[in-house]
Amino acid sequence: MRASFKLFYTLIVFALVYAAEGITHHDELSLSDYHDEDGHTHTHGAQVPLGYVKYPWLSPNSHTTYPGDDDVTADSIFSGITTFARLPWQDCLSPTAASAKAPADVVFIGAPFDTGTSYRPGARFGPNGIRSGSRRTFLYGSYNVPMGHNPLRSGLRIVDCGDISVTPYDNALAIKQIREGHQELLHRTPATSLKDQYRNLRDSERLEELRLRRKQDPEFEFSKEDNADYLASFENVTHVPISKDGKEHPRVITLGGDHTIVLPILRSIYSAYGKISVIHFDSHLDTWKPVVFGGAPSDQAAINHGTYFYWASQEGLIKNGSSIHGAIRTTLANMGDYDNDDNAGFHRIEAREIDTLGVDGIIKKIKDTVGDEPVYLSIDIDSIDPAFAPATGTPETGGWTTRELRAIIRGLDGLRIVSADLVEVAPAYDTNAELTTMAAADVLFEVLTVMTKTPLGKGKIVVKQVM
């Protein structure tokens, strides 16, 4: 028995050695594969870092491995510092931390402010609650099946920057602090250039195409001509930033906080993008005139979570006519509130319209309204029915389900969302099962996936002059 085992073990070792020696190293860069026309083979191993893969779809093992395969999942996700979805933590706004200025492509930042609420307070604890609810977001991995995309494998650097330091004693100062913190992050240089973002996406698509073809034919290889044509198709196209200032910017995803925080955020967005189209999921309009919503007993009281879009419109921060609300089901003072909403530049989709339009119809209406414009996405957790997300400051029954909202956000695929927020989560009113904070985290997973699939650039044909 022991002799048979030794023989079997020896044969296995010889088989592995033989297989290793027989592998052709297609994953090493060889310029002759793509650029040499004289029939000679040139090696440039000394110029290429060890293990470098320029064209990942050429790897001989790419049909057996796929981004995310063999990663350890479900491993003690309840331990460690609680960041959003256990992302790396970076003290981005610290004046002394050595890593504060390290570049990133997508940053999560908390804005723990709730002194603009009209009913139930507690959203200052929203950022912490959303992070807690997100601990199991990537329990089984980060591949988004409906979208066919893994945001953590997109080649982008995604971090949690903690919270902006916000005073609870002075609303005017708090709003200033939120704008300054957001703007500081927005105007940093991204970790990944726009050119590399598009390259990463097309390489990922090429790898997926190869994987699917090798499921039918394990020996399939793209020909040199296929690869040459594929690479040549990008030579005459470059991408330029969509920002008004012409610079590349990271994306900022803000964890609220009550909805008042969107006014300082839109002021920050304006500094890079100018007037912006807004997609706003909420049960309420939030465009009310201050004399209507709260009565404006003081200048500062006039700015709250029901009036911030009114002020954003007055300041010229919103692109009129290409912005839209979704999930609206609020009561009104009278129909004049809708007239005021029209004047603020918004179209509306009421929550009940999902019964007639369906998810696809709502997605179409949003995309028809926004068009190809850069867009800011703002999500109030009360857009979801309180049966699924009870922990919020002003709950309204008759809302969308968590599944419906997630499907609608996935339908925004292709839109160039420059930044986003999720607000009004007040964990004190949640169930012991963390229904609301889990829903918030999962909605943000969809937002992150949509963002990482569409870089913030627009194509530009480059005409090469013939000498």
C-alpha cells in the first residue's frame, strides 16, 4: 500500500514538472507579436517587469482562471475596523497623516449632520450605521451578477476616507465644513488616469470574450490579426474629461447625514463640473420654498432638508430641465408645490407609476430626461418603503421595494455619474436585523458598480497627419 502511494506521488510530481516546462509564456510582452513585420523574433525580457501581463487575454490559463476566482470569501468579515464594505481606510482629510494625500479613484466619505431635519433626528449616525450594514456586502465576493462586473476588479483604487468633521452646534459652519471637505477630495488627482480606466475596461471585456470562447473550445486563441485589429481600433480614439474645468476628478460617494448636506455638495460639484443634472430618489420633493417648508424664521433655518434643492436652483447649481425625481409620494400644501418644483428644473416620477411604467419604463424616463449629461445621483433611503427600510427621519408608506430601487439603479448603467450620496439613514429606528443599513449598503454597491463601468470621459477622434 505504501509503495503504491509513493509511486502515485512520484508520477504526480513528474507530471507537474513536465506541464510547467511545456507552458508557452504568452503572458510575457513580446513586441514582435504586434509590431514586427520583418519576420524576426525579438525578446525584450530585460525591459519587462517579472510577471508583467500587458494583454491578459493572451494568457494560456485565462480560460481556467477569472478575476475573483480563488479569493477567500466569508472569512471573519465581522472583525477589524468597520469601513464601508471593508474597503481600505485612509485618513484623507487629516492635516498630519502621511497617507492623507494618497490618490484614489472612488472615495467614500461620511457627513454626520442631522440638524436640518423636520421630524425624527438621528441621521448623524447614518455613516456609521451604513458601514456596519455593509460588512456583509462582499461576504461571497464583489462580482455583481446582474451587471456582469466586479467593481473591485476594475483597476480602480477605492477607499473609505472616514467622516468629515462636522460641528453639531452651528449649521452655517457645518455646511461650510461639508463643502470644504467634499471639494478637497473632489479636486485631487485620481489614482488611475482616464486613459488607463478605458484600457482596463476593454482588456477586461477582451478577457471575458476569450473565457466564453474557451468554454466552447479550450484550445481557442485569438490570431495575431485579431489582436492587431483589436489594438488598432483604439489608436485613433482618445478620451477627454467631461468636467467643465477640463481636469480628471475622482468620484466621491457621501454617506449622510440628512439631505441638507446635498446643498454644500452641489456647491462643491459646481466647482469642477458647473451646472449639473441631478437624479434624485426620494419620497419628498425637497424643492419647497423656505416660507412654505418651516416658515424660514431665520436665514439659517431657511436651509434644511426640505429646501436645499430650492437654494441649489436659486444659486444656479442645477441644470434646468434635465434633472428628475423618482419615488415621489409626498403630500403637498397644494399643487403650487409642483409648480415650484417645475421652476426648480425637475421632472417627476411618482412612486405609484411603477405599477404602470414598470422598472424598465422608469429607467427609460430617467435616461430620456438626463440624456448624455454628466449627472449627480442623490438617494434618500425613504425612497424605499418603510417595510424594507424603516430607519429614516420622515418615512412614507407606498414606496418602492429594495429590489425595485436596486434594479432601477442598475438601469442607469452607461450614465456618467460624477458623484453620489445616500442620506437620511437614522439607525436608532432600525430593526435588530439592520434592515435599513443593509439596504443602504446594497444600494450603494449598485451605485459603485455603475460608476466603475463608465469612466468620466468622452471619446475624441484623433486625426493623424501623414508626413
